[in-house]
Amino acid sequence: DLAASAERVAIGYSISLAIGIVVGIGMGTFASVEALFEPLIGFLRYIPAPALLPLFLLVLGIGESPKIWLIVVGTAFYNVLMTADVARAVPREMLHASYTLGASRFTILRRVILPHAVPGIIDVARINLAAAWSMLVVAEILGAQAGLAYQITLSQRFRAVDVMFALLIVFGVIGLVSDVLLRQLRSLVAPWARS
């Protein structure tokens, strides 16, 4: 059950992070990209992702796809917006100095914005990972044959309160471990950003 849940979160959240990093960096760096995506994301992020699960089940069937896409939709917009804020936080002095020294926009993106944004992107990933697990719970309760949340549903049917509490503790431990690992990754790849 742990492996089934972890696989869904790993796939769905990886897709969400990829979308968040690419679109978010684009929005935070280029005004044209921001103008293109901001209105759409501003509208879509207010649609509750769990409300889309019946539609996903209808269109994608009852396999793994609707569960994974619920995680993607439930977290991608927040990853995009928070990553855009991280990209916008690059000090203007660094950008002006780079332009003054003759760097192209692509060079500035690669050598200034991305390195400066890495610790913030890892923090975004760490914060929104909790939302991915929340989306997973909704997906597994409504349509799964294996997984931690599915086991909670079974425990409810048989009034196995002890099992339910044990599974909740497992969720808490997973969150704590992933948080610590992402903090260590941040310290490893961006030692200058330790706070």
C-alpha cells in the first residue's frame, strides 16, 4: 500500500514540479509569458481539484491515470505561482550588472536566475508536497484498490480505529522524512542559501 501511494505521488508530483518550474520561471522572468499564463492560471486555480475527479474517472477510466492527474492539477498551479515569485525575487542589481557586462537574456536565465532560484524552488517543492498527499487521499478514497488512504477507508468499514490511527501516523512520518530530505537537498545544492 505504501509503495502504491508513493508511486502515485512520485509520478504526479514530478509532472507538477516540471510544469511549475518551466512555466513559473518563464512567468517570473518574461513579461510576455506572464501575460499569457497569469489570467488562465488565476481562473483555473480556484476550481477545486477534487471536484474534477469524477470527470477524470469518466474520461481516463478507473486506472492510475485519474489519480495521478488529480495530483498534478491539485498542485501544479501553486507550484507555478510560487516558482514565479521565486524567479521575481532575483535582485535587480544582479540582472542589471549582467546586462551591463553584455550577457544575453538566455545567459542571464541560465547563469543568474536559475542558480539564484534553486533554493526557493526546493522550498516550493517541500511546501506543496503536502498538497500532493492530500490529493492522493481524495483519489484513493474515491477509486483505488490499494494505497494508504484506501486502507483507511477499509478500516472505517470494519471500525478498526487502531489501524486508522496507525495509517495517519504513517502519513505523518512520510511527511516528516520528506521534509527533512528536501531541507538536506537544499543545503547540499545551495549551501550559500542556508538560513
